[in-house]
Amino acid sequence: MFTVDNLKKSLQLFKEKIDKNKDYLSELDTPIGDGDHGNNMARGMEAVSESLQSKEPQTVQDVFKLTAMALISKVGGASGPLYGTAMMEMAKAAATTSEVLPILEAGLAGIEKRGNSKPGEKTMLDEWAPAIEAIKKDMLTEALLESAVEATKEITATKGRASYVGERSIGHIDPGAMSSMYFFQSLMEAGV
Ligand code: ADP
Ligand code: MG
Ligand code: MG
């Protein structure tokens, strides 16, 4: 179940992981993208953190909404609108439930709609979809999150910048899948 406290804690942990792995995320984005994913996410999560501190949201819906707005307004890259839409759809879902599964499913659907994408195209969805599938079966583990990210190496990118290099994207981890792993790890660590 999402609460204001465990959601804020999750976002704080997510920000810390992004900061710690900022250079690594940008390195992953170098061979198959433009090398900015770590910087994009770090800038976005800094804005999220500032917004949550200054506005002190009192509901799960408002925490998600402020997060979405900060990401959409502060991240120029593809990942900003995609994560931002996920957070906005999760805000909408949180109006009627605090259950984790339907909220995360709404986030996933938001990314698919905004990105015109599906799992299997070497994007963040290749972390979101297996993670949510595992949550459904109450079987989410650190190992599953890691193996899903690793599996993006085998996929030829057909969406986003990585699609420009086509088959040469094989052998490389998708940076957005890696940052999404930090998001799901953060949820687990915060006890969501
Ligand atoms: P940009 O590509 O604009 O520089 P980022 O580097 O911050 O943006 O983010 C790239 C990540 O965004 C990719 O690794 C991928 O996971 C994700 N992504 C890109 N396009 C899509 C899409 N259409 N659907 C889902 N995820 C996408
Ligand atoms: Mg990039
Ligand atoms: Mg970019």
C-alpha cells in the first residue's frame, strides 16, 4: 500500500541512487544514445526533491502529481515526459486506491501511451513490465530486477534514440531500464 511516508521515502531513495549512479547512467546512454540520461534524471530528481520539500503534499496523489510536474518541466530528454507521464497516471490512479499494483499498472500504461511503445523494444518498459508482473505474483526480488535489466542487452532497440543505431544496440544495456531498476529497488527498500 502506498502512503505519503513510504512514497516520499521511495522518491528520496530513488534520488540518492540516481545521484550515485549519474555518471554510470550517462555512460550507458553513450553508445546507444546521447550520453545524458544520468544528468537528465539527476536534474529531474533534484527538482522533485525541492518541490516535495517546499510544498509538503499531504496525499499520495499530490506527491505523485508534484513529482510528475517537476520531471516534466525540468527534464528535456525523452525520459522526462515518460517518467512524468507515469507519475501523473499514478497520481490519477491514487485518487481511488492506495493499492500498489493498480497504481504501478497505471504508470506502465502511461509510459506505453506517451511513448507509443511496448515491452520488448529495449526501453524502460522492459524493466517496468517484468517488475509489475512479479509484484502481481508477490515475487519481486532484487535478482529479478537485475536480470530484467541485463536482458535488455539482447534486444534490438526500435524506440527512442537507441533505435537510430538499430542492431548495433545489441550488447548494450538500456539506460532507462537501469534507472527504472533504481526506482523499483527504492520502492522495495522503502517497504511499499
Ligand atoms: P533522450 O533519449 O531524449 O536523450 P534520455 O537519455 O534521458 O532521453 O532517456 C533515454 C531513455 O528513455 C531510454 O533508455 C529508454 O529507456 C527511454 N525511452 C526512449 N524512448 C522511449 C519510448 N518511446 N518508450 C519508452 N521508453 C523510451
Ligand atoms: Mg539521452
Ligand atoms: Mg538527450
